[in-house]
Amino acid sequence: QVQLVQSGAEVKKPGASVKVSCKASGYTFTSYGISWVRQAPGQGLEWMGWISAYNGNTNYAQKLQGRVTMTTDTSTSTAYMELRSLRSDDTAVYYCARDEIYGPLQLMITFGGRRGDAFDIWGQGTMVTVSS
Amino acid sequence: DVVMTQSPLSLPVTLGQPASISCRSSQSLVYSDGNTYLNWFQQRPGQSPRRLIYKVSNRDSGVPDRFSGSGSGTDFTLKISRVEAEDVGVYYCMQGTHWPWTFGQGTKVEIK
């Protein structure tokens, strides 16, 4: 079945980095993108950014620019999210979710439209705790 | 960025009664292709979010037909025709029209 399986929980000290993986199965990885979303304890959902699994293009949330890097390994159908210079307010559950192959404008140029079926599949979440 | 505002933030409901959640966006969610990319998600306690509705009113496979989505432009609504115990959780709207994608604050549905 179509699924995204994420790596296990992490505990990091302030200033360190964390790299979370998201392995896709059951579909053609390079026909989609991956978005990353995080959720601080007791809080709502925050979109962090997107990567195309087809060409590696990315779009990051402005507040995380310079600290986050998203990559993919198409040989293993795995997406990665690395967050650097961790702070206590980065403590959260991190989710990956299937998104569209291109950004909105490129979808219009390439296909003349969008599928609009993004975020149909989510990973199980990875708890990242930042504590001294 | 597009701000998504949900109301109410807390919704106590009697089993078998209807429930309605409002979501308003700070700008129109109609994309240049004429479609509106507004999703609704359910997050049960301890679980990942699950998409219920995409493009305003399209129900995902396996979602009970007591869930329905409606709206246009900047005003959207998720309705549950008859709330069941398994519907307890937090519901989020999310716009996928304008980058960055943004979510509403969430509405917590609980049983009275």
C-alpha cells in the first residue's frame, strides 16, 4: 500500500542538527513531491517546506530559511529534512506528507493544471526533542 | 502569507447532532486554473493528520459521507451531519493555492 515511513525519535542539544528521513513505498516516488510539516506540543500544524522528488527543487518557509535543508535519494525513495542550530522551540513532531511534483506555477506550465491531491498520504511522525 | 482563521476553536457536540466548522482565508483561494485548493484534515489524538476533503468539497476515499465540505472564495465550511464518537479530534483547514501553504489554528471537537 501507499505509505510514508519516518525515522525514529531524536533527542538533541541546543545548537545541534537533526536529520529526519521519510521512506516512500507503494507509488512512483519521482512522480510527486514531499512537504514537511511540524507540530509543537499541544499546538497546530506548521508547513516547513516542499521538495520535488523529480528534480530536487525546493521551497522553504521563510522563517526556516538558512536552517533547513530538504533532500531526496531517488535510489531508495527517501526524503530527508535536516534542521540545524536547533532551539528549544524546535521541539515538535515532524511529519512528511506527499505533495505535488512541481510548484503551482510549474504545474500550470507543464501540465496546464494541477491535480490538487496533495497531502493525501502522511508519515507517522518523528518526535524531535531539543533539550540541554 | 495567507492567514487561515477557523471558528470555533472548541466545539462540544452531542452524539448524533450536527457540527459545523468555519474557515476563512485572508485572500481568495481561487487559483488561476479556476480551482480552489482548500483541504480539511482530521487529527485524532496521538495520530497523524488525515485528509478528509480536498478542493473544497471532494471527499477522500473511505471518509464517511456524514462529512461534507462547501464554500468558495474566502469562506469555507466543514459539516458533520451526525457526530459519532470516532469523530473526536482536531480539525484543520489548509490552503494549497498560494505558497507558503498555511493551516488554520484547528478546531477541537469533543463530545458533550
